[in-house]
Amino acid sequence: MRERGHEMAVVSRPGARILERAQEAGFTTFAIEMRGAIDLPAMLRLRSVIKRFRADIVNTHSGRDTQLAGMAARSIIGGRPRIVRTRHLALPITSKFSYSVLPDHVVTVSKFVENYLVEAGVPRERITTVSTGVDFARYDRSTIEGDLRAELGLPPDALLIGTVAILRKKKGHAETIEAAAQVIERFPGAHFVFAGDGPQTANLERRIAELGLGQRVHMLGLRRDVVNILKSLDVFVLPTHQEALGTAFIEAGAMGLPAVATNVDGVPEVIQDARTGLLVPVGDSRAIAEAICRLLDDPVCRQGMGANAAEFVRRKFSREAMAHGMEALYQRLIDAERP
């Protein structure tokens, strides 16, 4: 959006990682403590920031900030900014008020989420789907080393299956570990890697040890070199239980990787079954193992799906397409309020 000539600011709670990243990228930032959905001091500070920044649009991303920033923006007399709420999650909503009353419009990241909100009572004409976009300039394979095998001390021809995601139960890491035991029986040279950290770290490490997979399943922790990890992989796997869309699948596809994913929520909007990857039922480690083995067993099929994935995501999920969609919505909302 900045490259398209717009001025952006980020408002979040003190210490939030997004503030650090925004500052690194040269954006204006404001830190405001928000103790709850009813926090008058926070509301007044948000109102002051919105007025000082002279915002045309206030775009919120969760329940608390929607209620606080939405009420702050609506309290501005004369030329108040338009309020947009973005819905990123495939979870039941807890407050229809923060979708149907406070915001002027709602943005969803997938048609699955849009349809859910309509079923929950939000008017479809007040919802626009703008899919998550990725900066594909970061995924140029010719500029990325892809040296994870060397880092782990593995032979150059080792088969590498990997996941990049926060270590939460609903991401399906536990099923991937169960599947890994089955895959390694058929492909003794295969290795699995998990990049990310989270609340399930200790549980996953314990299960890896119980199955005797310590030399085959590698916990990498939180990594900033995601593109290096993705380039090193042969297959991407993320058997998530719940997903509004799945940015990780877009990133894997951008790197030309076929994916093993679950047929749930918005995932089929990113993964085309048998064309860019393989879809399996939720919680089925045997089906996950079979899908991984199918891809490992057929390099031509694997590479073909990876090429299809790269073409598909670059056509549909570019950063430019996302910025264009958001810009068009913002402009439409602003124009609708002009005399």
C-alpha cells in the first residue's frame, strides 16, 4: 500500500512484535495498552491517534481492537474514518456486534470465512473477500541457497519433508509425527523438519523420543530464514485442523512445493487436490503418510505438482492483487461518504 502512494500507520499494544517489524520497515507506529473491550482510557487514546494521523480508514483485526478502535472512530464528529474489520480466522464469532454494527465493512481472507459470516447473520453486501497476498520477490529460487541438508549434516540426496508453522495442537504436528514413523519405514532416507515454536514443543519432542525418531525428525525452532527452509524441502506438509486460508501453503507453493494438506475450511481454496498437492481427512495420520509416500515415490508427479502450485499461487495470491483489492474497497467506502 505504501508503494501505491498511501500513508500507513500501525497501532498495537506495547511490546507487540508487529510494532517492531513495522518500525524496522519505516512505518509510523503507536503503542496503546488495551486492557479489555471496554477500556475508556484506551478508547480516548485511540481516538486521539486516529485524529492526529488524520486517518481515512481504520482497519481492525480482532475483537478487542474492533470494539475499542471502532467506538473511538465512531465518536469523531464530522468526517470520521471508515471502519473495516478483517477476519482471518475459521473460528465461530463471539460478537455479531463487532461485525454487523461497529464496522462499515468486513474483509475476509477466504470465501469459506465469507460464507460462514453470512450464515452467522452478517449481510453479504457488507463483506468482501480479499485473499492473503505474498511478496513473490522473496521466493526466487535462484537467489536462495537452500542449505538445510548441510546444516543438519544430511546427505545431498536425503528426502526432506517439512512444516513451517506455530507449534499448536490444531496445526496437526502430532499427526505428522505419527505419519513420519510410517513414511520412514518405506523411505529409510527420509527426514522431517518442523520450523516454528509454540505451546506444543515439549509434547512433540516427547513423542518424537517415544517413537525413536530423534535422528529423523528435526525441531528447528523459530526461524527467520523460511525461504531457505522451503527451498530445501521436497514436500511440504501441514495437516491443520482449522484454517481460514493458509498463508503457509501459499509460501510453499511459491517455492514450487507440492503440499499434503487437510480438506478443511479454506484450505481447498489454496490447494487443488491432485494438481498442486494432496488433500487428506483431518486427524488421519495413515492418510497423511500415504500421501507423502505417493509424492516421494514419484519424482515426476512431485515436481509437476510443485510447478502447478507455483503457477497457481502466483496468479491468485500475489501481494499486488491483495493491495489492489484492499485499495479498491477503501476507495469505494470513502467515495460513498462524499457529497
